[in-house]
Amino acid sequence: MHKSKIVRHFKRQEPMSSHVEAKILVVGGGLGGLAAAASLAAAGAKVTLFEKNDKLGGKLNFTAMDGYSFDLGPSIIILPHLFARVFARANRRIEDYVRFVELQPQWRSFFEDGMRLDLHSDMRLMEAELAQLGPGDHGYWSFMEYSRRLYRFAEETYLERGADTVGDILQGQSAQRIYAGIDPLASMSQGVRRFVSEPHLQAMLDFFIKYVGSSSYDAPALMNLLPYSQLGWGLWYVEGGMYNLARGLEKLLRELGVEIHLESEVVALEKQGQRISGLRLASGETFRGDFVVSNMEVIPAYKRLLQEEGWWLKRDTYLYEPAASGLVLHLGVNRTYPDLQHHNFFFSRDPKEHFDAIHRRKELPEDPTIYLVCPTRTDPGLAPEGHDIIKILPHIPYVQSPGFTADAYQALEDRVLDKLERMGLTDLRQHVVTRHRLLPEDLERMYFSNKGAIYGVISDRRRNFSLKAPKQSTRYRNLYFVGGSVNPGAGTPMVVLCGQLVADRILAAINP
């Protein structure tokens, strides 16, 4: 385990004041809700958290079947210092609660023409990978410097500032720095192609957009900050399974005195003028609080918990369209596939057609790019000895009306398995011992995500320029939101950061 890198980046933060007197109600125990609850409790607030499911974590979920342990949600960690801050606020060390393991190579990409390309943060190893594509670096290092510049601008003006609007981001910045830091006139794909001409590299760099479930042809070039966010800080796995992160956060919350109610579905937020006075559970029990933090996404919360309607909600529904969902297939197999790394991509022959099918035409793709995780490559104890876990995730549209049929979903699954068997996972179907499948409708039911989206809100340069909903409600003064549907957006580090930013805003409101 590469502890030194974790320690180098994880800065200590002094615990916040413990004299805060306020009652906070947190709706939902996803990572954003857990981070907000921990940060508020560390400052002395009385926090009560309600989760409708039987365990915390939200989409960070797991199930055990026939000797296999499946992580049902996130598979990786990037920007690990953002997680460490949650623990540091309570004067704890993250290493005492959860252990991160760095992955090398970070990705392995498989292409239909037989090319295999590994992605390394180690420059010497990456140079060797680039050499198999022909002479020169194919613009890769120039692109990475461009990615670093975009990331550093976003980190300063958007992430650490907690910005919610374009005005917040641009405040105090010169026009020249804005142009260099945002690349406002290009799409993500155009930004890649400005530097990189080799098609395998183009496809690999474009698909960093997977982190936000969008299309590189529609997302702004600013999203090219994603490669540096991974390569600059490392790609990490949680020792013993990703769900151990939720377990570590739960332990922290209980130490801080957070009152946790599992299997307690919130069915309504009770309004009193421009404030939320409390909430009501499905059981009929009510709770009162000074502030409410909703880890339910913005649009479902307004519709489901507040019964809101009107032109403003229609506007927000358009601006904050759901990002991609997925067909999430977990397989326990009775053999190993040595060619797989921990994280793998099996690329479409036509990546643009793949993106267009999902995000523009809202169709199930004929030839999807497949994200495949083999966690047993790093953590063999998750399965019986000599067996592998294969997690398969092609992106697909969020829940449509009318929805896709069971036959259509099954046909897509068959196409995906055909593709994997053709591209190296020989006789995969014959080696399956157990399986678990999630569809967009399942994700909507389990997590109340907007139309079953996995990644919150779409990143689209014409619709929202990758900005999400604001963290503080524009309708109710004491209602705040966390998670992938609000700024800074989707992905485990962003929702954890969001929880901390919301906690800071509430603490500032308590002690102005």
C-alpha cells in the first residue's frame, strides 16, 4: 500500500468550534449527507440523519452472494485528500477508519483492432505505452499540461470557493486567465483533439467523461480537467471493498453523536413560509429542526417532499437534466481473467455514435463502450480462491417514457457479453456462478435518483456549462442540498466536498 502518497497530500485541519447550538436534520445517508453530518457534528451541532434503506452509503452500496462480495456503486476513489478533510475536521486521521490502496496501472483500455493501452501516472511507464502507438508522444504530454491548467483554475475558483454561479467563478479573475482556465469555446472532445491526433488516445481521454455520465461531444472543454484530477492525485481503491468507506464514515458519525435512523423514509418536508420547520417520516413521526440538508436530489426533493410545481421547476428540470444511467451487471465467475486490470474499458468501434445514442437520441447503444471492474485483481478475498468478480457497466439513458422493455434490456446485455467474449473474456457466460443486475428503474426506486441517473446532472455546455443546482435552496432559506445534482457535481470526491461546503454555509448562518 502506498501510504506515503496519502500522507503527503492529506493536510491536517483544525477542528471547528464546538459551541454551535443548532438542530440539523439530514435527509439521506449518501456520501454527501454523511460528509455534511460529520462536518456539522464536529462543530458541535446536534445532527439527526434519516436513511430510507437498511444501511448508510446511498449508491455506495454492496451485497454478498454465494461467497462473492459485490460493490454495487462507486469502484474507485480520486482526490483522496478531500475525504481526509472530513475526518480532520473532527481531529481524526482517516487512516484509522479506512485504508486506500493505489492502483497501477490506473486503467487498461481494450480496442476492437486488438490494441491494448494502459494508463499510468508514472511518466516512464506511460512513455513506454505511448511508444507502442508509434514515434513521438502524440500530443499526450501537451494535453496533460492543458488538463493541469484547467484543473488548477477550477480548484481555485470553483471547488475550494464553493461557487454556485458563473459570477462566483469569475469574480476577481482577468479575462485572459478566464479564457486560459476554462477554454470556453470548445467541447471536451474538441479540446482533446486540439492536442492529440492518435485515435486510441483520443478515445481514452474522451472517456474520462464517464465520471460525470455525459458526452465528451456535448460537455464543455473545461471537463478536460478530469484526467489531471486522476493522474495528478492517483487512483485509489478502498481496502476490503469500497463499502468500507461508508463503514468508516458511519463509525465517525456515531463517535460524534449523530443520531442515525435507518429504514426511516422521509416523505415530506413541512413548510412554514420561506422556511422548512421539520420533516415527516413514512411512519407518521415528525421531527423539528433549524436547518435541513437534503441528500435527495434537487428535482425529486422538490417534487416528492415539497409537492412543488410551476415554471421555475420546469426551468430547473430542463437545466438540470439527469446524466446517464447504466445497466449494472455483477458477475461472480469460477475462473480468473489474467489480462484484466482492476479497471478496464472495452471501447466502441465508433465512440461518437455511442455517445450520441445515449445522450442525444436516448437509445440503448448498439455497440457500447463498456466500463469493467475486476476488484479481485487487487483484493482477491472478495471472491472464493481462484475466482474473479466482473462488474460490467455500459452507460445507457436515464428512465424514459415510455420505458425500455425487458426484452430490450436483455438484448443489450447479450450484446455486451458477446462483445466481451469476442475481445478476450473467453467463454465468460459459461463461467458465471452468480449474478446481480441493476437497471435504471432499480436505481430510481432504491435511491430516489432523478429518473435513475447514476451521475446526477448532465454536463452540457449549451444547457448548463457543467454547472449544477445551487447548494442552498432558492425557495427556502434553511434548506440545503448535497450530492451529485448540486455544485460541484457528481463523483465521490465532489459529493464529499459538497457536504463540507454545505456544512460551512450552515455554520456561517448560525454564527454570522
